[in-house]
Amino acid sequence: MLELFVDKLAGLANMLPTQIIGVKDLDSRYIYCSPNFAELLGYSVAEIVGKHDMFIGEENNASRICEDQQIIHERKALPFIHIDKIKGRLTPLTFIKSPIIDGGTDNVIGILCQVFEFATLDPAQQILNLYQNLSLTRQQNQQLPHLTKREKQIVFLFLANLNSAEMVEVIHRMEGKKISKGTIDCVFTDQLFHKFGVYNRQALYVKLVQLGYNRLIPTEMLPSTTIALDTHDLY
């Protein structure tokens, strides 16, 4: 059934060559990607198919698999903002991951991944609304722990699967300030772990997703010309 879906999707991708689409099996391995998908990530189709998200490195691959499992278990489309090092540059991308459900058995048989370049999201907002209409109310936001500007930045970058050294690079580009990796590490151990009642980064990641921080974008992370996704709230 999944193979039939992929065949139809490939035909659609050929008619709409600008679409950036990938399909994963239940083990989070790509079984299909459109040529534009491969080009955007800096690989060939042959290099991507049959593998996990190879372009992020093994250390971050577990978090992407965690995202995929969330899609499988919750059986609904969800948006994820990833910042990956592609072709030597940190590149923000939005992934809309949707479950592929077999109509005969009602089982999830795969995951559809649609990718949007962060800089071109504005005209795609209405399309994204078809997949998900997530919104956290002001009341819900007020119930979350108060975070400083730096903590908000680090939480956002952490959920985008950046390590401490990569966070230093992004913040330097944003602010022109050079901070140390140790400073980032201290924000985790001395501040974020305490505020969220956890003891390591893996537990923090799970807690942040549970609280909906993967659908929150700090205003400091957005240029003035960017409009937030309807699937995300600013805070």
C-alpha cells in the first residue's frame, strides 16, 4: 500500500516539480524524495533514499526519530522548525510531517514530509492551514515558566536540534556578540533544567514538546519582514 502511495506521489511531484516532498517508512528511513527535496538538502536522491536524516549527523538523528514517532502515535500532522547545517551553512526549514494511513486497515504505514524554506513561508500559509491549525492561547502561554530572552533563544535552537557550539554561531550572527559554548551549557544546567524540573537535555526536550514550545517562536528570532506561521505562536 505504501509503495502504491509513493508511486502516485512521484507522479504528482513530476507534475509539480517545485514541491519539496519526502516519504519515510515506520523506521524513519526515506523511501522516496522528490528531486527538489534532495537538491535543497545538498544530496542526490540516491544518497537520501534508504537512510535516516543523514544531513543532521548521528547525534541529532534520535530527536528526528522522536518526531516521527510522535506523528505515528498521534496520527495527525505537525509542523517542526529545523535548523540544519546544509552545504556549509545553517539553514532554517519548516517540515510539515503527516501520517500516511491505510484506508483499508486504518493503520499508519508511513510519514509524508513536506519542506518549506523559512524565507518563503508567507505565501504558503494558507496551504499549511490545511494540515494543522495549532494555536496556544494567551492564557496557556501565561502558565508556562517565565523565560529570559536568552533562554527563549536557546530553547528555540535546542528544539531545532542545534548543539551548544552551533547555538553560539547562530547567536553571533543574530546579535554580533560572541558568547562561549560554556555559557550556553550553563543556561541549560543552571537555569532551564531547574525551571522545567528535569536533569538532562533528553528529558528537557520531551518536556518542552509536551508544553508546546515546538509551536512557539521567540520574537527575537524573527526578522521584521517575517510573518509567523498560523501553526505557531509568538512569545
